[in-house]
Amino acid sequence: MYGELDRLGALGVTAWLKGVECPLLLVQAGRPQPPSPAMEWFDDLSARFARGLSAELAELSRNRPTITVTQIDASHPMVLEAPEAVAALIARFVRSLPGTSAGADLRRTD
């Protein structure tokens, strides 16, 4: 099973983002999912995947200046666990884009 999952993930995120030229914010969960009872193999798989993903994202952000990568103190459902922190990351990223005002109000007005 590990071999098949490695084969499926062999392309990694670099290939998925190959044609993306616009500024992009990628936020990675900094905490693992809670342990799964009687599924230690899945916890191990998830930990290995997260380590590989971290390394790939770090290299990607070094080589692609339009891609920003950061981690957040949350697990995969980060929007549910830390909505304010996710919103702050997005707002800070948008404000840093060329052509945006540092004090721009990002709230929707329609």
C-alpha cells in the first residue's frame, strides 16, 4: 500500500502548480490530525507525507518567488480550528500584493 501511495504522490505539488504564475499563498497545517485508534499505520503515513510536503513546499517557495508558503498552528481543517488566524494570513498576503494599499479594507462590500 505504501508503494502505491508513493507512486500516486510521486509528482508532488510542484507538478500541480507548474502552470501557476500568479501570486499564491499556500498554508500548511502545523499539527497532525488527532491519532486514529487502531490505525497507527495511517498516522505514520500522514506524518511521512507531511514531512515530504514540508520539504517540497520549502524548495518550491525558494525557487518560485510568486509562491508564499507558511504553516499555521492547526491541523488539516484549519479554517474550522483557527478561522481568525487563517483570515489574518490571507489579509496580510493580499495586502502585500503589488497594487494593493497597505491599509486597504478587505471586507466585502456588495
